[in-house]
Amino acid sequence: MKTELSMMNLAGKKGLILGAANEHSIAWGCALMAKQMGADVMVTCLNEKARPYVEPLTSAHGIHLEACNVEETGALERLVDIAFKKLGQFDFVIHSIAWAPLEDLHGRVIDSSSVGFSRAMEVSCHSFATLAKLCAPHMQKGGAMLTMTYLGANEVVPHYGLMGPVKAALESLVRYMAVELGPLKIRIHAVSPGPILTRAASGIESFDELLKHAVEKSPLGRAVELQEIANLCVFLCSDAASGMTGQTIYIDGGCHAVS
């Protein structure tokens, strides 16, 4: 049996990572870790307004940056075309974007608007399917695709609201994609971190209470750190995880295991 520590690195691999907003973003943590592990990486921010918060980070580490708002018609197609021309191939893709209108997110799920629900589903879930369809032809050697979910997909978390059903759909999507893309040697996972303070999390009502409860519930007695999430994602994108696909993988200090 071949066991080499070198399988854990990403030397020579090319990756596209969506969703950086600032240095606290999961997408940025993954991009920086992937770069440090030898990968050539392109990361996205939402738009030109967000660029000043991300570009100083990417330029300091030799990471390519593009803006991409997945709600804009043709945005993902343009992004993948630019990324492929820049990188030449994809070995891993990380989808770390989620959004819902605040008026729908902060209300009851049964009160959510059809438009708000649809927009949340498009940005947070269906965009992953579209991204996979566009990137798969450029993954001739196989690889990995990851997306980010949360415990609220499987149990009711106060104030998580509309995003619960959306993330549940995303986790189901991962399983179907794993079956569909498995013959191409493309592995699909949902990573489920515990709550950390990101720009996306700041939109959740009473987030401080949610974080406090997670720390109290966690068997490890603390919140998960961005570096730990990045470490897991790099492992899943590496050849060391070649036998895994179709899973929701928790990195939440054990919160998911406690009722």
C-alpha cells in the first residue's frame, strides 16, 4: 500500500475558489492554505465594490482575483472561461457563497417570499450545480468540488430560518452530484463548519447567541477556527482523500453529535 505524506499537498494543482469577502472568509482561508500547499489558485469576490477588501490579500500572495456575482446572467460562464484560460485546468473547485434577502432570512420560513426563497436557492444551492457543469469538462484528471453547509440543514437552529431548507437542498445536491460525476473521477463534498464570524454570518439575526450556544454545546468547548476549516478543505482536495465522495463532513467541535 502506497502511503506518502506528499499526497497531502496540492503541488501542481489548479483551483477555483468562490466567495472571498475579506481575511475572515472561509473562501480566503482555503485559498491561502491551498496556495501555501503548492496550488495555483483563482479566488472570486462578489463585485468591484468588494475588490478593495480582497485584492490586497490576493496580490500579497500571488493569487488570481476575479469578481463574480452569480445572480448576473452569464457571470459563472465568464468566470470559468477566464479561470480556465489563466489556470489551464481545474483540479479542485470550492463554492463558498450563500445569501438570502434579509427580510426573508429574518422572518419565519412560512412567511418567506417566493422571490426571496428562489434567490436564496439560486445563489446558495443551484449555483453549485451550474459551477460543476461548467468546470467538469476542464477536470480531465478528475478532482474535487466542495461547498459549504451548516448544521441548520438537518436540525432547527434558532434564527437560521430560510437558510436551513436551502442548505438541506444543497446537501442533497451534493449526493446526486457525487453519483453523476463519479465516473469522471470528480469527488463532491459538503463541508459543515461550526459558526464562525464571517461577513455572511453577520446577516444572521442574533449570531452572537448562536456562537455562544455552539461553544457551550461543543464537546471541545470552543468554536472552530478558520485555519481548521481550511486544513480540512485542502485535505479533501488532495489525493489523500481520493476514496471519499458524496459526504457532508462536519468540522464543528462535535456540535453535530450532541442533542
